[in-house]
Amino acid sequence: MRDTAKNLWTDHRWATLGTVALVGAIVAAGVGYLILKRPSDKSCPDPCTIETTTDKGPVTKTVDWPLYGFDKERTRYLDAPKAKPPFTTKWRFKGRRLLEYSPIAVGGALYGINNNGLAFAIKKKTGKARWTREVASRNASAPAYGNKALFISNLEPGQVISINTKNGHTLWRRSLPGRTESSPVVVGNTVIAGCECGTLYAFDAATGKTLWQTSLGGELKAAPAIGNGVAYIGDYSGTMSAVRVSDGSIKWQSDSSGTGYAAGAFYGTAAVAFGRVYAGAKDGRVYSFNKDTGSVVWSHTIGGQVYAGGAAADTPGSPPTVYFGTYGGSRFYALDARDGDERWSADVGGSVIGAASVVGEIVYVANLDTTVTDGFNVANGNKVWTFKDGAYNPVISDGSNLYLTGYKTIYRLKPRTAADVKRKASKSAAAAKQKAKGKKKKG
């Protein structure tokens, strides 16, 4: 079934990866061109400074994870020091088909959708379904929550829909002139999502009325990230765009510096942090843009094409850092957010397709080849935890638990307490004692 899931991913992104034969032929024909013409990485000019984040303190209670990437900036970082391993699996929810995107967490429920377009709501306490409903035939995005409703972008049919959180009933539906795997974002009463037709759309959250639409040139597969009233999104022409949320006007557009068949097309969602916009591209680079001007502050080549979105975190135990994995490689990278220098990298055993998440002092990442999720200490890259499921976007948290998305299963992982450890030790001791008694009687 895992091979089927991988084929599904390749199928709905045939234009993303192409066929192996085509890529091989182009590589053979153009390797000399790439070597001679590929621009070198750009270094951060002196003085190289970034904005520091305001320390809000750690999460001490249950919170929502209402959007793909946690917040509108898509940083994928939650300062929740209590939600850490070791974990106990409290329940499993079967998503029936491939679960490429993690759900969101709002109140007492998780909301998600599988790749075959089956949307669902799960009770966080028990893992039981509140409701399930087929809303599309093909999907590759995560829901967004806002204004007491859910918003979902679909590949087939190409549309953005709003559904009721209580029962999954449709509130409104807007057809698009192309497919979309751009996870929506909710800003006030505005819902924003991109389309493979190359247009960024804004809809009224209550009615679905189109507020504005802006053509950006290339196919939009990424989700828009928001910072200070501006939507940032990369496209397949290799352009990063900054679009004003208020009216859809373009603030700036900036090109990547990739060349050849793997030019700097942006598939993954950008993260807005530290006064910058961070995004990985198909040319194997991670880019840092000035969020106000669009100028490339630095670029850093890592070990393969970058399809996954990034995570950006400034934790108590590590400096401002951005985290990216690669497709076609097996390493995961922690780069200094200021200048792009490698802080550490780790072997994860295969290609990284989904975005990592930072919860507390641990960054969680899954790989497509071995379908394993690993947790690394953000300070030094040491592996501190492994879970034998996961391949795409693996982890979200509500501050108290981790919710891990595997191939077809969602798990609630609760941190073990001292009482849990003592209880398990007591049970093990009792079982050993009982076993010893049984052997004594037989003797």
C-alpha cells in the first residue's frame, strides 16, 4: 500500500517531478550547462542582521493549531516544552486512504482530509469520528479554520469550499479555472488560496464572494504565508511574490537564481520569520528574502531538490534557525536564519517531501522512503525519538499532546509522566512474578 501511496503523490504532481527517463535525459544533455551557468550562492552582506522575536513564554495549556503551518506566517513552531518524548499512544484513527497532510486542531476536535477527498472531524479525547464527508475526488492540502468554519482547497475538482465544523455540510463552494493544492489561510474575514492557473484568490469567509484575484505568472502550488498584511507565495516560474491582503495589489516580485531543468521553481510553502521570507526551491537551494523589498539576502545549496515547506524557530535552546529537507537526498538541514550557514544536518534515511514541525526543543521530520518520523534536538541535531510511521507532514501539537500523521493513520501521542513510568514498571514486575510462579509450578 505504501508503493500505491507513493504513486499517488507522483501522479498528482506529474508536472512537479516528471518521469525518470525525461529527467535523466535532460541531466545528461545539460550537465555541462548547469556547471558553467549555475549562479553561485549568495552570501548575506555585512552587517548581516535579522529581527528578533518577542518571547511570549512557553505554552502551558491546550492551544489550537488552526492552519497548515500552525500560524499565518507558516512557521510550524510551537513553544510547548511539555509535549515531548517519551510518548504513549492513546488512540489511532484510520484515514482510509493516503493522508498526505496533517490535520488541524481546534477546540476538542481535529479536522482533516485524505487524498481521496474524504473530510473528517475527530474527537481529540477518544479518536472517534464526529463526522466524515466526501467533498472532492482528489485532495493535497490541509484545511484552515476561521470564522467558525473550515476552508479547503481541492485538486479535483479545482475549488475552494467552506464547510460547517459541526456536521461537514457545505456552506459555500467556489470553482476555480485550475486545480489547487494551496492550503488556505484565513485573515480576518478573508480566505486566501492559490491556483495552478497562476492566480491568487481572496474570498469573503462568510459568503465565498471573490474579493480580488491577482495573476502572478507561474503555477501556484504553495500555500500563502502572511506577515503584516502581506501574502507571500512562490510559483513555478521561480518567482516569489508579495501581495497585499487588503486589495490584491503586488508589493514586490523577486526571482530565484536557479537554471536548467531544475530551475528555482517554488513548490513548498514559505515561512515568514525574523523579518525575512524563507523558501526552498527545485534548484536545491534555500532562499532568504527581505520581506519588505524582496531582495535575496542569502541563498544556500543543500543536498537535493527542495519540495517541502520550511520551519522557522527561535527556541530557548537554539538560535534563530530554519529547517528544510530535500527530495532525492537523505539529509535534513538546520540553517542559521541570519546568514544561511549550516548549523547541523542529519541523515533521515530518505527523501523529505513534507514540512517539519518544531515543538518545544525538538524538530520532527518524516521521510518518504523508509516511512519513519524522527525527532532531533534543535540545539545539536542529535536524534532523540523515532516513530515507525509517517512520510509527509508528520506532526502537529495542541501544547499537551502530539498528533502524528502516518500513511493512513493519525495517532494521538501523550507524553509519559512519572506516574505512567511507575505504573508500567509495576505491571512489568507483576507479569514477571506471575511468569516465575507458573514456571515453579511446572517444575
